Amino acid sequence: MDEVRTYGNVPLREALHQMVESGRIPHAMLFHENDGGGALPLILDFLDEIYGHNPRVEKLIHPDIHFIYPVAGPDKPVSANFIQKWRTLVAENPCFFENELYVAIGIEGKQSAISVAEARSILEKLSLSAVEGGYRSVVLYLPEKMNQAAANALLKMVEEPPQKTLFLFITHAPEKVLTTIASRCVPLRVRPLSREAARTVHPKQSGENAVMMDLFHDLMKALLARDLLTALETGEALAALDSREKQKTFCRLSGEVLRGLFLLQQELPDLAGIPQEDAAFFQEMASYCRKDFPRRAMTYFDRALMLLERNVSQKILFTDLVNRLYMIVI
């Protein structure tokens, strides 16, 4: 696989290749990507090798590979109810954003989750022998959307899976994955797309994300300068965005930036996966922000995201957010 298709993750791709070559494949792996990142293409190529380049892997129709993702709706729906829409989405762009999934399967604006019914469905599928006698694999997108009951139902299987059973998790927020699941997995960091790659993979969204990053830069510069008035003006600009989805995108993107900042402050730059073009901005934040700022700020952005889903007044919400950040930044 060439560097273009790995989106800068050549070393990780090589590590996965060596796992297959050696036959020493961990039974559970947790891939940490930024929203819209390249974890799924890496996993699909990994599975392509494991299953001997069977064309059904690329078509997402291999009977021994199961795809799980957050869903919503009446009557306890499971991922299998939306599988054709999932396949269409992945075929169009395997580096899709989380909100694009919800639009594609028709649950935009609804509270999505991976339920205990889904977990039981997984266990039922894995109780059967592999159709082709090889590996049985579960690709689970966003385990942070799994509730405690679902995690408990899966825990024994993830902890002590039958022979040739793989769990491949893709997370955007590893700190939100229940410890009982995360502790059983080998953690792998998928580097964020460079701006050049993002423009190719996400031509429409990259421009919008650039605007969101500019707003985040403006907000942080004002906060670090102790300029509350300018920070509040940025909050007003966020409240004035023409859709709640854009405001949610800002909150999610901010969370990703804060995770990178936290890891940088912990002197773990390789795990932070900061694009070269953003290195100076991150270094400045890491130098001036309090050590506990990223962790505390992430809770405020998560709260803002939750309130946006509940249709709270945007102006009140972002004014409150700015005030909270101002109190903890330095």
C-alpha cells in the first residue's frame, strides 16, 4: 500500500503487515483516529491481507467480517438494519466523518448508541463457526458510544475470545472508551490527515474545518492573552454560525485539538499526531496553558455538544463556554 492511501501512516501500515506475516495478530486493537481520519482504510487493507485478498473484503460483504456502528430508532435497531447504507458510504469515502454516517443511515439529529441488543447480536454471530474456516472479525466504529450494559455483555468475549477472533475498534475519543474494553486492546494511533490530504479526501469539509480551526485559534489567542472581550466576540461568531451541525463540528474539532495538546504536554508527541503545519500553534498552547486545561476544557466542549443536541440557546451556550474556558486556561 503506498503512502498516499495510508495518509501518512506508512509505519502503522507496515506494523500491521508484519503482524500478518508473523502470524502474531493481537485479538483486540483500538485504533485512535481524528474524526474523518484514515483508520478504516488501514483496517480494510489489514483484513484484505488476513483473508487472502478475497474481493468480498473490499466489497464489505465477506460473511466472516461484521461491521458495528452507532444507530438509533425504535424497536432496538442494530447495525445490520443499515448495512447497505453503510456499504454505500464506505465505498464513496472510507474516511467519512461521524456526522456523515448519521446522515447516510437517516438518523441525523437523533441520539445514537451501540446498545446491549447490538452486543448480543455480535455474540450470536461469533458463536457460529467461520463460514470460510478462517478468522471471524468485528470492526466496531466508535466504542465510546457503547453503554455499560453493552460493554459488560461483550467483555468476556473481548477478554478471552475464541481462536481466530478479531476485534478492531475505531475511536475518536479513547478517554471515553470504557476501561473494561480499552484495557483489553492494543492501542494504535492513526496520524491525522495533513491539510493537503484532507483537501483531497474531504474537499467540501476541509474548507469548513479550516474556518473552525481559525475560530479555535482566535479563541485560544484571546484566552491566553487574557482578553475576555475578544474571546466573547469569538463566542458570538460561533453562536452566529448558520447551523447547529457546524457548531457541533467546532466542538468535536476542538476536542481533537485538546487531546493533541494534552499528549504534547505529557511529552508524547508521537501519540499526539500533530500535523507539521500546526506544530507551532500547539507548542505555543502547550507552553502557556495549565497542565489540567486540556482535560477540563474537553469536559466543557462535551457539555456544549450535548446542549447543542438539546436545542439550548446558542448565544447563551457559547458565552458560558467562553467564560468557563477563561477561568481555567492559565
